[in-house]
Amino acid sequence: MKLVVDTNILISTLLKDSLTRDLILHLDAELYSIRFTDKELMKYKNYIKKKAKINDEEFYMVLDALFNKIILIDDKIIMARMKEASKIMDNIDPDDTPFIAAALATESDIWSDDKHFEKQNKIKIWKTKDLI
């Protein structure tokens, strides 16, 4: 199984030691995400640390563990599929178009608990509860 992991899944993984974190670390799947994800996680670093009650060292330890399991897809690979992804997702939520492009480029499904992904029918969407 190949899955593109939505940013919100990664944020929830950083917020608490949970089933979602266990899934990422132990799921027998190739996990991908877009390069924007690491920037987004750093943008919310202080919020995540405060909410999770962790320090810098713990934050980076969990982040390193996540990115040892997740392959960040090169922007050029995603850009090659953006036109097709735009037709699928722009009318629903253009912020998520890169995730669709990543799924198309890697021939993957998407792991997300966001309902708007369900409004498209090109890429299979897995919710956390489905993967458990």
C-alpha cells in the first residue's frame, strides 16, 4: 500500500502519542508527503509543543521518527501532475490540490480525515479508522 499523508494527520501525530502515531511508525505501507508539509509543521511548532506539552528536543525526536517513515516528494514531481490535480480538487479545496498531485505522481491513495477529500472520486481516501 502507498499513501500520501495529509498534513493534519502529521500534526495530530505530533500532538499526542496516539494510535495515529503508532500507525505511521508501524503501518506496512510506503508513506509520502509533500515538501510543504515540513514547512507547515515548523510554522505550527510552538503551538504543537504547547498543546502536546513537549520541549524542542521531544518535538524534533518525534519529527525525526516521522520523517524516517515518510518520503517527501520532490516539488518537480508534484508540479508535473498539478494540472490534472487542479481539475480534480481546485473546485473543492485548492489548498489540497498538491496532495492529489502527489497521489497521482506516486500512484498512491491519500490518508486524511478531512471530509472534503471525499468530494472527489479519482483518488481513494483512507481515514485513520479505516487503517486501524
